Amino acid sequence: MSNYTKFNFPLFRYRRNDTAYVFEEIERALTNREIFLSSAAIQNDPFENMPVYEPSSLRKIKQAFEDYGSSSKILSKDYWERHLGAQMTSSQFKFVSKDLRKPTVREKMELKLAKRVLSDVPSKTVLACLSADGHNLPMWAHYANNHMGYAIEYEVDIAETLTHENRGVHEVIYSEERPVVSTIDVMEFTARTELRMYSDIDSASLLSAIFLTKSDHWSYEKEFRVFDSFIEPSYVRISCLVPKRIVFGLNAQKAFREEMIAAVDGRVGCFQAHLSSSHFKLDCAPVS
């Protein structure tokens, strides 16, 4: 009996066969459920990380500051250093903080900082992309080296997702309209981060707008994402993703298949994609 709860569908990660790290990637996935998370700032969608920014009124910003409390970390030296992009001495911060508590000064400063946060978040975030469709012809062509690569099929451990929210699997939303982010949205996200109150990605409209909303032109990808923030691009254990099998692309070469099968060493099944005899789709069968 399996010790994890399954999604009612698997997820797939399309991969090339010609990278220097292809076998390291497989070994890490099978041994420790690790996936390489790359920079969110480098993606193939020109609208990626580009929500519409709508400045909030000074009145609303003032109210938000009052809601968070003037003594909270949102007015801390660390907060302003991080978002001003410069170190301050204690005496400099003391001088600046006096101005920050004057009427409208901190509100106007927050308007400027919010735009900086929006531009900085993608470069401080790493992610990996998966798909609910393992038979998608364009995706095999685009992301698996024209069908010469492979796909890793995963089952999702729901229990692990619920205990590792920021590294859970999140579904991408497709829309005709770009998402809108306000100054207040940025403040709420930043305050949660500073106060370590952040626990539910669905309540953080900033992250959803930046990383989980895409044009409906991409809806054929049926994309899901895993991401994290404030770490460098690297292999990260995503414990909710359980490798189930390897699927070789239609054009995978025999030598590559044999080397990959040897690397897998029976830990998961290996399958070969082939053309359907009756439909415009791919089927797959176990590699003998």
C-alpha cells in the first residue's frame, strides 16, 4: 500500500536529452525528490512577471500602515535597507525614520518602493514548471528537444503539499486580461514576509498575479508550478513530487534510452512514446 495520497492526475516535467546535467537531474529526482528551480526572471513568456500596477491612494496606504502598527517590522531598519537597496547606519536610520513617521512622507515613499518590490521579486524567486498533460505534441517539441528528450511523470503527495505550502504545487490560471496589483497588495505581501506571517499562497495576490497568472494563449500547457524565494537557482527537495516513471520521446535515440534505463536502474518504470494508430496523439508502452 502506498504511503501517500494521490492527485487524481499525474504531473509531467518535460526535459531535454542533450544537457550536461541530464543524468544528475534524474539521480536527484529518484534519490531525494529534488528538482532544479531556475530563476523566475528568465522565462519564455514576454508577459511573465508583468502584472498591471495600480497605485493605491495615500489614504489607503496610511490606513494600511495603521493596520500593521507603527512598531511592526514594516518600519524596521532591515525593511528599508532591503527595499532601498542600500545599507544604513543606526544614526542614518534614526534620522530617516523621523521623516517616515511624518504625514504623507512614508505613504509617498511606499508608492515608490512598491514598484521596486514588483520588479525585484522575480529575480529573488526560483521556480520549476510541470504540466498535467504528458501527451502534448507542441510541448514535446518545445521542451523535450523535438521529441528526442524525455518526461518525468510524478504523482503528488497531498499530505506533503499541505505541510510545505511555499514548495507545494500550484496551478497556473489562464486569462485574457493581465492581473492587477495595487500598492496595498505589495504592502500586505511585504508585511507578511517581514513578520513571517505568510503561510497561504492563495491569500497572497501578489504572488498569484506575478507567478500564477498567464495569458490564455498558453492554456494548452496546463501548467503547474513549484517555487520558492530568496534562494539561488539550485536543486531543491520538493517532497510532494513522487517520481512514478520515465517516458522517452518519440525520437529518443537508442543509446540515450539505454544509458537512461541503466541510470534509472529499475527504481521507476521506463516507457516509450509512439504514434497513435488512429488519432493525432501519442501513446506509450513499457520499454522491454
